[in-house]
Amino acid sequence: MKRLLSGTVAATLLLALGACGDSADSPAATGEAADSGATLTLWTRAATESVSKAYAAAYNATHKNQVQVTAYPNEEYPAKLASAAGAKALPDLFASDVVFAPQYASQGLWLDITDKFNALPMKDKVAPAHVRNGTWNKKNYAVPHTIDMSVMLYNKDLFTKAGLDPEKPPASLTEFAAAARAIDKLGGDINGTYFGGNCGGCNVFTLWPSVWAAGGDVMNAEGTASTIDSKEMSEVFALYRKLYDEGVAAPASKDEAGPTWLGALQSGKIGIAPAPSAWLGIIEEKATFKVGIAPISGINGGESTFVGGDSIGIGATSKHAAAAWDFLAWTLGDEAQVEVVAKGKGVPTRTDLASNKYSSADPRIVTINNLMGKGKTPYAKNFNATYNDPQSPWNTAFRGALFGDAQKSLGDGAAALTASLKK
Amino acid sequence: MTLLAPTRPTVLPSAPPRRKRNKQWIGALYAAPTAFVVGMFFVVPLGLVVWMSLHHWPLLGAPTINAPENYAGLADDDLLRTAVWFTLKYTVVVTVLLFVLSFGLALMVQHRRRGVGLLRTAFFLPAAVGFASASLLFLGLLSDEIGPVNRVLETVGLVDGYVSWTSGSPNSALGSAVVLVLWRFAGFNMLILLTGLQAIPLDVYEAARLDGATRWQIFRRITVPLMRPTIALVLTLMITGSLLAFDQFWILTRGGPDNSTTSLVMVIYREAFIELDLGSAAAISVVLLGVLIVFNAIQLGVLRRRSQ
Amino acid sequence: MPRKISAAALAVLFLFPLLWSAWASVRTPSGFGLENYSRLFTSDNGIRFEHIVNSVTVSALTVGGTLLVATLGGYAFGRFQFPGKNALFLLTLAILMVPYATILIALYVLLGWIGLQDSLLGLSLVLIMFQLPFSIFMMRNAFEAIPKELEESALIDGCTSFGALTRIMLHAVRPGLITVGLFAFLTSWSEFFAPLILLNSTDKFTVMLAVVNMRTASFGAIDYAALEAGVTFMAVPCLLLFLVLQRSYVRGFMSGALRG
């Protein structure tokens, strides 16, 4: 009896799962009005929570639709999304790290918004790198939600102390190393620089721009083969490795997995280090020192940045696709980008709004905003498992390059990464 | 007629008497809620997992059968191999250390002496903290920012400058996790072993002592054999728990440094939620479950035979 | 004497992490104070009143449900014979051999199908299931340890088996009940992964989820002090219960329930 019962339940479950395997209902077919007073659920990761909530608050105040934001711990967010997808119970909207967007797009977790996006008047001014990442097989699935770029942050007070000009930051990676060495000579517990030596995501964010600035690349355009054993990447690793071996980079860098990265920079004991641009405001809030910004450069010059942040799309199982798109389109509009993002010291996702009434107040913000045109967002379907995850082959490769047998690690790494990218 | 041997009443294979059958139904009724919860929330999902292991199972979209590809693919997985070796090594280390520690604590508190209640409470108190909480506690305790460990070691002179216990080296990372587990679970296992210890009648010890046995001989020849079922239970719980270890590595060491503390369940998690390959994750789970079932069956069999 | 010292030293070593956590939670840059706790409760992703209500609800449901199922089940296994008894018992123990990550997605799907997704009740049912191996093992042994005469005398006096159960047996297995209830409370109170996956709305989140959020709230900075405040806050009810119920659960263990 019990066996029959559980057997029936099991069979029903499997049948249902199998039947529901086909494509979700086409959003066009629902035909509901855009601002219909729907309640939309939006999921985001903890790091992006404040921005998502700011968008939602402003939207809710002026629309009938109401957006409810739920934030999840960063590290467990992918598990949350995967479980919801597996149960065909995704929220109406969900954001994700932009580098994960190709994977989610390829899995069909977001609805196809190609037509809707192409109908937008400002579609060409929306961060092109981000838009590309939300694309799969020439269809659009996600739009930019937040932009976070990597820059060099430096402690102007320590610069002055070390005899460097605080208004003339390094223009090449070699100059950066020299500056770091000069500051490290100040002694005590002051260190020249800092990096996330145990954090895959941190390193792609901070080291790859130097490769791009030198004209090289870390992958092929489709994101299916790795080129980290290239000359440009090896040189960058060698430079940072030397800084670590000389003690110019703080010893704690080796074990930094990300959670205490900001704390190290806030301490005021680090001279100059690559970091997220969003931290400018956070560090200044509590700092007793002045903070400067410089673009990340290549070994001999050039400028580039990693255009990171979050993408957002409509959940594939959503029943309020039209209302959800209304919100997304609104977030890309002038009002949202200027009054919510720029006012909150964020980087607008619109290239034509890089200079706006809020940004011009601080020339550093203008510098950051203008970097968007010079930077890249790497595209790879299997980005998370290949680069970000603590158990990724990238982690093994770059740690070997920085702390072990550099040549072997990069050579083996390129092969392992390519294998992982192809999965 | 009367000279015929008396006929024996024919023995029919009788149904159990009505009262016994009623009792069976009543027993089944009492067991029904258990059967419901176990059936609905364990057997059904488990069946689904086995089913999934035979398919390529995308998150959305129809699954397609691909057996035995998921299983065959396991052999080539380098990370899985590393994790298997590590998990086995970790299981041996933890089981040995935890068992010795718990047994030692149990021996320490078995006799009714003054203050024994306090000791017992002190050893068992860590069990009041949830495992995730305990991992977070240790994260702070071993940290450089607010933890006392580095500060003390620096003053004593054993350590110079910055040291990371949870990700500095494979051994220190393993050590951090092991210390956490010892702290959290020694008291619990101590209580279980204590039950076994205190079930041994005192006159057995008396007789042995009269016979001139040493403490060690008493321990080896009397205590341990009489405690066999308890020891078996404790070892089973420890081994199963270690093979399934996840929280301590996820929170404390994140599987590092360099994948040196990546456990099997972490690989299952990664396969399911990062690689989004539910079929392979299910396959690893099924294999792990199989190993555990075999191990427990062997252990039960050995125990049953020994106690006969 | 040396043995007494080493025993005391060990006790201090075991108590140290908890004491340190409490100490670190009230340590501020300017000495001592409660500002870590205030941060814990008022920061953006800190603990809210509804989190506490949710945790209490889930724990109450889990403890109640576990006691109900385990008592009835333990009675069945300890006192009756019925078809499928051994199979069911082994299946229940098998729950110990399956890690969360394996069946969580399947459970998520299942809860969706019976309409219990994103609900505290659904979460509690899953937690009850995970408690069953320990609880049923405990209660079965507790019931087995009761001398048959006790039950038989009740039945002779005209009670049904249910009457015998409630009037006589429950009193006899009280230490076991308290142990089972206590452990059900402990695990459900500090559960992290199951609520994370099975709950969707922030207003249903439990306290543990909020505390873990303190770890990775803003990427790059762990608020260690608030984290320890969270750990201490979570531990206090458990420690109190532990100390208050000490005699009962020690007796529960000692009653031979876990002799194996």
C-alpha cells in the first residue's frame, strides 16, 4: 500500500517534470498591459542589494506595479537560482553577476527579450559589453543592472609621504610597481600593494585589464579557448609575483579569498592597489586619508578596465513578463540612470549619461564613467566553473603563476581552462 | 474401530490468531506517520535523484536519457579524484582523533566524583551551537582580525607576523576543520560512550581486579569487548558523518587552499549548482550512497556475527 | 591531583570558544558595549523581529512534529510487529546517509507540487524528516526498555493500546521525549542550508540566514564582531535549554537508548 502510494507520487512527479520540460508560455501570448499593478518578485545577490532596492523604491513610487526585492548571500546565490530553476519556480526578475549571464542565457533561465530590447530608442547607448554578455545565439536575454569597474585606488597621503605626486598616478603597470615599492619603503606595517591571492573572481577583475591594455587577451572571442599562457598575461603575473616575493605586496594577499579585501584597503596601510570602483565611496566614508583613482594600465601603458557588475532579465517561468519588462525598460531610462544610479554615486549603464549633473561634481567619477568605453566584459558560457569558483582550474593556474612554478602552471592552466570552457 | 490408532488432529497452517493480526494493524497504524514522512520526503526525492543520474538533466527543458555517461564521466574527473582521496584521509583522521578523545572524556567522567557533572556539561556544551554557527564562530576565532589565536601565539613567540589558519597551507586548513569537529562533537560521542561504559556491571570489574588484572588488561579484555555495540554505533556515526562532511569546509576553508580540503559533498554541490550538471551530481550522490550502504551493511553484519 | 588539573584544563578549553564568542561580541573599538548587537539588529541585512518569529515557528513545528511522529513510530517499532517493520526502520536510518545537496532540488520540486513551496510548514516537514533517524532510534530504544508488565497491567485494566500509551508509557519515556525534543529544537533553530533553498521571501527568512548574511553582506568586508554577536545570540536560547534540561536528557541517553 505504502509502496503503491509512493510509486504513484513518484510517477506523477516524473510525468509532470517531463511534460513541463517544453518551453514556457510565450510572454507575447499573455497580452497583459505593461503597468497593470502586478507584484513582481526580484532576486538579487547581497552585493547588489542596495542598488536593486533603490531602483525598486523609485519605481514603486511612480508605478502601479510593485517590485519586491529579495537578496541572497553572494556565495550561495547560484545554488538558489539553480534550485528555483530546477523546480520551474524562478522569480519574475533576477539579477546575476554579468559574467554568469552567458551561462544563464544558454540555459534559458531568462526570457528572450530580443524584440523588446531592439524596440528601445536608446538601445545603442546601453553598455555594449554587458548587453553582449546577456546574449546567446544572437538573442538577447538580459540587460545591464549595475556597473562596477576595476580601477587602481591609491592612498594620496601615503603617496605624499613616499615622495610621490598624489595628483600624478602611475600611467603604466611598471610605474605602478615602482610606486608600490616606494611606499613599501615607508616601513612599519605599511605595504605597497594588495591583491586577492586566493580569489579567482578578484584576479580576473584586477589583472586582466592589464593584459587588455597591452593589446592581448585571455580567451578567444567565443569564450571556448584560453590564452593565459600568452606573453602579455605571463608578464603581468611576473610583475605581481615579484612584488609579492619582495614583500611589497602584503603577505596576507596570498590567502585573501575576497571576504577581507575591502577591509585591508580601508585600513589605510596599503599604498596602491587594483579594486572595484564602487569602493571609492565606501572607503572614503570612513577613511582618514584621501583616495585617488587611476585606470589600470598595461606593462608599458595603455588603459583598460573590467566592466563588471550585474545583469538582469525576466525569469523564464514568470507570469508577468510584460510588467517585468516595463520595469526593466524603466531602469534603462534617463530618470532611473540619473536620479537613482548617478545620484547614488554609481556608474550609469548608459554610455551617453556618463557625464551627468551628479558626476561632474567629482572629476574622479567622470574618469570612472569614461572608462566604460575602454573596457571589456569577458564572454564565456562556463565562466563560473572555470574562473570564479574556489575549485576552478583558474584558481590553480593563477596561484601557481604567482606562488609556484609559473611557466608550468600557465601552460597546464591554459589546457585545463580550455577543457572547462568547452563543457 | 477402537483398535485404530487415535487420529492426530490435522494441523492446518493457521492464520495468526485474530488478536495478533489486530495488533499488527495497530502497530502499522502507529508507524503510519513515520512511513508517510519517510516515504514522501525521502524515498520519493531519492528515487528522483536515481532517475536523474541516468539523464542529461537541464534546469529547464526536457531531460534526455544518457546512461551510463554520467557515471562513466566520473572516472575522468580530476577534482572528484582529489576530493575522494581527501575525504577518505579526512575520515580516517577525524574518526581516530574524535574516537580517542570522546572515549578519553567518557572514561574521565564515568565515576561519580565531585564536579563530574560540571565536567560533563562543559564537554557537552558545544553541542548546543548549530554546526553552521560553530563554523562561523571558528572563522572569527581563527581570524587575524579579531581572533585571539594569532595574538597568543605571537606573544609566546611561536608565530611571526601574519598567519592564516584556514587557508595558509593544506595542513593548517585541515587542522582548523578537524579542531572544529573535535570541539563540536566530542561531547556528544562522549555521552553515547558513557552509556555503554556505565552499563557494565561493577562486579565484573571487581572480579577482574581480584584476579590481579592490571588497569590496561581490564580495559582491553573487559571494557572494550563489552562495549562493542556502543563503539560500533559511535564509529558508524563518525565515519558516515565524515564521509558526508560539507559545512566546515564550505564555511571555514572553502575547499582550499588549492583544493586541498575539498570534500566529496562539495564536489556534488559544485556539479549541481555551478556546472549546472544535475545528472552528474546525481550520479556522484548515488555512488556515495551505495558506498555508505555497503559499508553500513558490512559493519552490521560483522557486529551481528560477533555478538553471536 | 594532576588528573583533576588536566580535567579542569580540558573543561576550560572546551568552554573557551563560547566564552570568547560572547566576549568578542561585546568588544568595541572603545572598550565594551552593545553596539555590535545594535548593528546586528539594525543593519540592512540584519536580524528583524519577523526573522525571530519565523525561527520560533519553524522550531516549534519541527519539535512538535518530530515528537509526534517519533513517539508513535518509536512505540510501533519498540512494541509491535508488523509487515515491513524492518524495511521501514532501515529506510529511516538511511536518511543519515544522504547529504543535503543531493535531495534538496528534488525536495524543492516536491514541495512545489504539494503547494508548500516558500512556506514555513514545508520547511518544517523537511526538517522533521532529517530528525527522524536520531529521534526514532531514541524512542524505539526507550520504549523497548520499558518492562512489558507495565503495559500489560494497563491493558488488563481495560485501556486500549492508545490509552496505555498516553497514560502510562509516555511518562516512562519522558527522558527520551525531552532528548528528542531538545535535539529537534537545536537543529531546526540553527539550520542554514535548507531554509536558504526552500524559502524565497525575505519576510519568511529565519534568523540563521540573517546571521550568515553578515558574513558576505558587502563583498570584501566581514563584520566579524557583528558575526560573533549573531553567533552568541543564536547560541543563548540553546545553551539555556541545555542547562535547564540537563538532568532529563542525560537520563535520556543513559536509559540505554543509545547503547547501539
